[in-house]
Amino acid sequence: MSIKVAAFSGSLRKESYTTKLVKAFAAQTPAGAELELVEIGGLPLINQDLEQNLPASVQALKAKVAAADAILLATPEYNRSYSPVLKNALDWGSRPGGQNSWNDKPVAIVSCTPYTLGAFGAAHHLRQVMVFLNMHPLQQPEFYLGGAADKFDADGKLTDEMTHKKIDETWAALIAWTERLRQK
């Protein structure tokens, strides 16, 4: 049985390193898994007034999350936290009250920055939210990509062998984690 992974990039920038990282995960998707990058840039800002008649973009987000067996969240770091666009998507996926689409989903968190700390603060802040959303964050391996500007070529392809290996390790762990949680 194939594992469907819904992937989310917390960056909307055209040349986003975070989105390039998600695409590197897509390029290294192992047999028995499939990855879909879910667009979140068109979501309206979270607004409870819209919950009575959910916008089409929110309905599409919730459907993609519901259909997924696992989630990959990729985030840059904004002031030691994850990005507002990712926060907005997480909030919409959990609304309206009692309709949390993220509930019980295994999730891998990866972070990315052109700086040296690998967006460590963003990833750990995001883990706090995963607990509240009743998701199951993958504990190991942790994935923090620092110096991202030097790890992709002009076409956006990942060139760093250590990062390729880390992606493979993360994929293997996420698949095993998802299969383990399916057995419960």
C-alpha cells in the first residue's frame, strides 16, 4: 500500500530555498510513497466569519490533508518561529472547531535557512503546535538545513550529497513511522 504524503512549504518566495527543499524531497520519493506539494499561498487569512461557508481554497486544503497518510512541513525561520503562511494553513486545517483535519497524522518537520542554525527555532516552535493539533511528529532524524544558498544550483536542484543522504534518512523514518502508526 502506497503512503501519500502532503507536503507544505512555509515560503511563498519564487526562489524559496524551503520550496526547493520540498522539491528535493519529491525528487527522492522512494518506491511505495508519493508526495504532493500543496499550495497554500491562496488561502485567505484565518477568519472565523468565513467558517460557515468555507472558501474553496480552504476546502481544497482540508481535502488534501484528509487524503494524506502523512504530512511533510517545511519551514524557513521568521524571528525564531515558523512562517505566517504556514501558521495560516495549520489554523485553517484545524477549523471549524471539532473538524481538525490534521488530527492523528504523522508529520516530519524540516527547516531551511541560508544562515547557519538551520532554522532550529522555527522547527521547535512548530513542534509545539503539532502537539496541540494532535499530530505525531517524527522525533528522529531531526532535519535542519543551514547554508541553503550554497546547496542548490542555478536550476534549483539540490547539489549537496550530505543533504541528499539526510533526505533519504528522513524518508525512511517517516515511512516507518507512518506504517507503525497505521498498525494502532
